[in-house]
Amino acid sequence: MRWLPYFIAAGVAAPWLVVHLTGQDVGNTLVAVLSGVAILGAAFLLSWACEVAEEDVPQALAVSVLALVAVLPEYAVDATFAWKAATDPESAGYAIANMTGGNRLMLGFGWTLVCVLNWAKFRRDRVVLQRDMGAEITILLLSTLYALVPVWRGSLTLFDTAVYVTLYLLYLVAAARGEEHESEPVGPAAVLAHQSTMVRRAGVLLLLLFGAGVIVLSAEPFAEALVHTGKEFGVDEFVLVQWVAPVASEAPEVVVATLMVWRGASQTGLRALVSSSVNQWTLLVGTLALVVSLASHGVASLPLDRRQSDEMLLTAAQCLFGIAVIADLRLQLWQAGLLGGLFLIQPLMPNSHHLIAMGYLVLFVLLVVFDKRTRLGIGESVRTFWSMLTNSPRPKEPDEPEGAQSGLEG
């Protein structure tokens, strides 16, 4: 019974593998369902493998390699659309749809869920983060502020790729030099983690190979079938790609985070989701123009029309507001409720996303200008990030007792 989740996650991919490898024609809708479920199962396997691999991989390597593996499901779908955008301009919109939907789902739903579960389980009205979260907050702030540049320009270019990849590399350097935090695998990952070294390592390798293989075989058919299904049933394909595709790729990270909360590690669960947002806003967004250029066999850009620009602006604005909310390293229950509520009104007002984005930006500016805790929190995050980046000791706060650790939950 302990291994049942592994068999289920692998088993749900089996129908699609049979259909794909035998070349059966089952129709766009069934292809979308089967390949989407296969990606979901593979994403869970990759998520568990990443958790267990941290037992054997040095921290610096874990931060760089495992972060790439964690973003693979969403990246595969996004890269598929970006590759097709070289010859099909319509696919450029789908690439932006998938990216923006995943980011907004992670912040608006994931962050909120962690805080609500923390209150439901332990009656704590806040989740308190570690002090070295300054690296994530700073990079997230810089990457989302920079997102206003391609929105203004109307395209994602190779210059943007250089900026975003540089921010991602800076994040990796800072994270590798940060404090080491013991993380105990939870749920199914704990079953494999407690095996002998040989079994554990072989299991991780098998999960990585199988999960990555399923995603490679599923990403393109899933993307194409989702678009064709929308056209067949008269549903906006942009909306389908924006909200259906990210559910398959983001679900494992959200599930793992909720399991962490249920075991009392709320700050670790929230940190995992914030780190995922960093990966998406740097590595994922940054490589879209690169994929288009490779597909075009030359220098190319990913164009953004009015709708795509509005969607990217809304996603960046929502993220900026989220950063302002956790700048003081606390996410309070009422703040989580506000994040969730503002997220839920977005699909109810599909033609007002530009106005909603302006609302987020106004809230961000008001918090930065008038809330001292937000302003000081951002400044402290930047200083913490710089000390991690330069490997210099963090100055102790005047009121911080010897040996204290910021971010411990009471």
C-alpha cells in the first residue's frame, strides 16, 4: 500500500502511452484528456523524485538541477507553443497563456491555500518565512518589474532572455550560498527516501527518466489537442490553454506544499511555491524567445498582441502585489484571503484584465509608499540577497538575540 501512489501516478500515464505508441486515432478531446492526465502523473513522479534526490545531492547542485526538473512539465508545454510560434503566430498567444495562467494559479490559489490550511490545522493566522527568503523576494521583484519592458515593447526578445537567465543564475548562486534547511520528504516521497541508499538512488533515477519521457511524448499532442478541442466546441482556446494546461503542471507542487503544511512545515510549503514562481518568472519566461529563435534558425522574437500584453501585465502586477504582501516575511490570513479573492474575480471579468492589473499596481505602490513594514521588508530582502550573493555575513539585527532565527513559527 505504501507504494500505491507511485503505481497510480505511473498507471494514469499508461493509456496515453498505449494510444501514442500504437498510433490510434481517438479524437482531439480524448487525446487532450489522456495526454493531460499523463503529464499530471509524470509531474507527480518528478516532484517526488526531486524531494528524495535532496537526500543525496549536494545543496548547490540540488538548487540548480532540481529546480530545472521541477519546472519541466510546464516548460515542456510552453516550449511546444513557443516552437510552433516560429511558423504559426497564433501559437505565440498560447505560450503566453500557459505561462501567465501557471503563474497566477500558483500565487492566487497556491499561496492562499497554504495560509488557509495553516489556520485550519493549527489555528495560526499567519505563515512566517525564513530570513534568507530575501533571495527569492528580490529576484521575483526584479523579474516582475522587468516584465513591464516586454509588455511596453510588445514582444519578448533574446535581450529579455539574457536578462531573465542572468537573474536566474544570480538566484542559483545566492540560493547555493544561503542557509541550509533540513527538509524531510513528505507523503509518497518519504517512502522512497527511507529505503537503502542503492534503492533510493535507483528509484530516483527511474522516476526522473520515466517522468521526463512521458512529458516529452505528451507535451506536443496535449498542446495541439487542447487547441483543437477548444475550436471544436466553440470554447476560447486561449482560456483553455491558460487554465487547463497549468492545472496538470502545477498540481504536484501545490499538493506537496499542502502536505508540508499538514505536517507543520507551513513556512517550507510556502517557500516551495514562492521558489516555483521565481523559476517561472526567470527560466520559463526567459527562454521563450530563445525557443522561437531556435525554431526560426535565426534571431527572432515572440510577439505580444494587446490581449497577450494585458495578460502578462496582469500576471506581473499580481506578483508585485504578492511580493509587497510577503515583504515583511509574513503572510497573514486576511492577506491570503485578499490574494485569493482578487484571483477569483479574474475569470469573472475576462474583458477587464487591464483594469484589474492597474488595481494591483495601485495596491503595490500604496503599500510600498505608505506601509513602513513593506518598505523596510523589501530593503532588508535586497540586503540579504546581496550578502548571500557576495557570501558575506548578514549583519545581526539590533534586537535579534544571539542564536535566534528569523522565520520560526510560534
